[in-house]
Amino acid sequence: MPQRSAGLLIYRRTAGVLEFLLVHPGGPFWARKDEGAWSIPKGLIGDREDELQAARREAEEELGVAIDGHFQPVGSYKQPGGKIVIAWSVEGDLDTDAIRSNMFTLEWPPKSGAMKEFPEVDKAGWFSLPEAGVKILKGQRPILDDFLERRGAE
């Protein structure tokens, strides 16, 4: 069974423009990557954990703030590596300069025996739809499309 992650597509309207909150993964692998490297806040669903609760927990771990609001299911998306990402949308606003991500430990440099700590998310940003479409991971781009399609049906 493929791994399953849950995440939140957080959006806001600023001066009439729809913007999306995306996070940039921390750690040395992603340090010099930008376009096609950003993600919605998300993470693995625990055993017997409710999917939406997992999405809310992961967003809080990556952003350092609890996200509340009216959560709407967006869809389920198979990623190129096989993982399934289940996404919900929620309207919200937060200061991206104030995010506080949890940390993870990694052997760095590889095979050095030295363990270093890195933030799971090293930065967050608000992006318009065209910007978000360029920044977000390829496998998550359909989340934006489906969100807009569902909003058009409201």
C-alpha cells in the first residue's frame, strides 16, 4: 500500500487576488531548488489517524501555528513517487516570516557520520495562481486546478 500524506491548501484574497500558501522544504537537498520544489503543508498520516486531523497536525508542525476554519476536501493525488496526497482547502492568513517549523536530523554530509538538524520547512510564502503553478511540485499542481474548479462550482 502506498504511503499516504494529508495536507492543507491555505488560501487568501489580497486586493482581490487569490493567493496560496506554499512551504519550501528544509535540508540540504532542497537548499538550491526553487521552481517546482514548494509544497502545500503536509505530512504522513499516522496509523488510525483521521486524515483531516493529520493534515491539521502536519500544517501546525510545519508552520508553528494551528490552522482553523472551514475545511473543504479538494481531492486525492498520486505523486510521481507513488505517495498519495489527500488535500483540503481552508481560507486563512498568517505571517510567513513568523513560521516556526519542527526539525529533523540527517547525516550531513552523507557518509560523514555527522548528524545535523534542519527545519522541515525553511520558508513559506504567499503566491498568486501563476506563481504557485511554477513554484509547486509537479505532482501537486492538480490540487490548484481542482481547487479552482470546485470554487467555480460554488
